[in-house]
Amino acid sequence: MLWRRNLFAPLAALALALTASAGAGTAAAATDTTVVAAAPAAPAADDFGAPGPYPTAVEVGAITTLYYPRDIADSDRRHPVIVWGNGTGGVPLVYRDLMLHWASQGFVVAAANTPMSNLGISMRASIDMLTGRNADPASIFFDRVDLEHIGASGHSQGGAAAIVVGADPRIDTILPIQPGPLANIDAVRVPALLLAGQRDSIVFPALVKAFYNAADHIPALYGEVRGADHFTVVGDPGPFAAPTTAWFRAQLMGDRTAGAQFFGPGCGICADTATWSDVRRNGLALSVPAATP
């Protein structure tokens, strides 16, 4: 398909450039390795675009790259999961900044290594893998993964994969970013935040709105990031960092401050015209009170 051909070359080139700059420690490999990131400063409670309080680490495996709180083995809580699908031709390294941002907020991010994620097979396999490691007393993840709260996200083809995986009963919410067209949202039974880019010439906003319009059976929101093209989320995620973090904090952590960004009469993103060129909430989303995710 044309959208796949148009996407492959720039993502592949960017992946190679990022790999060269990041070094071999973060490139996909057949054996596991760990890369530790520095501890961020603690953000304000409602500054979802700022790094979270958790130092982070990366583990690169054959099928999945994990981004997670570095000291998870000593954590006093279980950490919710976000499974991720890459755009066509992409690898997790392309989206490393966003993955690390979520990990710093307390999430275990399981990013499928495949550059062709649409069927969601590797994303589901990531859940299976974390389920096993959460049950393994020898694992640093032993009893520290909150498998009752799992979200699915991805970009472009991976956004479509997030919708596909959203039909899995283990998934609690989906956040497709500029999703490709090869998915059926009718099978999804969980809340959805669908993000588009105002200047996206690969996945036009109208295609994302079509998913939103079809999602009348679930609480669904549509957000169109002002000025964003198809690759704004790649590398430094910029305006995508804060709303995606707030959504997952609301849906997977029960963060009421984060929930107020999307629900209730004071809906934060609805009033933020500097970030958003279009925000829509369907009837079921409008019925969700601000005080609950």
C-alpha cells in the first residue's frame, strides 16, 4: 500500500541514524542487555510532559524491548504495562524518548521489535513474556508487574496494531497514534484516545476521525495535534508526551488529576487550543465524570 511505502524509507533512515548515535547498547539484539538512564528530577503532579520520578533501564530482547523503572525489583508497588507497536519499517529505538518517558512515570513498556506490527502478534507475545517473568522468583520483575492494568499504543502501522490488540481481553485501554487503516475498532471494548496530526500527509486526520466515528460503542476521544506531521512523535515526542502520559496515568493508575485532562466539564485538552487543532469526545466519553479514569 502507498502509505506503507511512503513511511518505510524515512523511518528506516531515522532508525539507522539513532542507532549510530546511541551506540550498540540500545540496538536490537538477540541476547538481552541492560542500559541504565540517569534519574530525572521529580516533576509537578500535573506536569505530564516532564520526566517522572523513576530512573529508567532498557532491556533489549529478541522479540521485545523493555523500558522500565530501573529499581523495579525493590519497588513497593506493581507497575502497569504499555505494549507498543512501531510504524512501518521502524524499531523501538526510533521511539526511545517516548518509551523512556513513560517508564520514568512508572510504567513497564514492552515494545515489539518487529517493523511490521499490524497483526499485533509480537505485542500479545510481550504480555505473555511479562506474565511469565512476573511469576518467576528469579526475575527482577517478580510480582512487580501490574498485569491487571495494560494499555496498548503504537504509531502508524503500530497504531493500527494497538486497535487490533485492543480486542484482547487483557487490554484495558488503547491509544493509537496516527493509526494506519488496517484495523477494526468495532472489536474493541475499552476506552480509546485516538491521536492525529493536523499536517499529517500519510495518515490523514480524516482516517483517524473515521476510527473515532466508528467507536460509538466505547468511550472515545479524538485529538488532533496542532501543526504535527506524521513524524512529529518520532525522536523527541514533543507535544505527544504529555497527553499520552496523562491518558495512561488516568486509565491504568487511576490518576484523577490526569483524568481531568480528558473527562468532565473542565476537560483540559478541550481548552488547550495551543496544542490541539481539534478535540472531540463521543457521548460515552462525555458521560465519564472528571473524578474517575
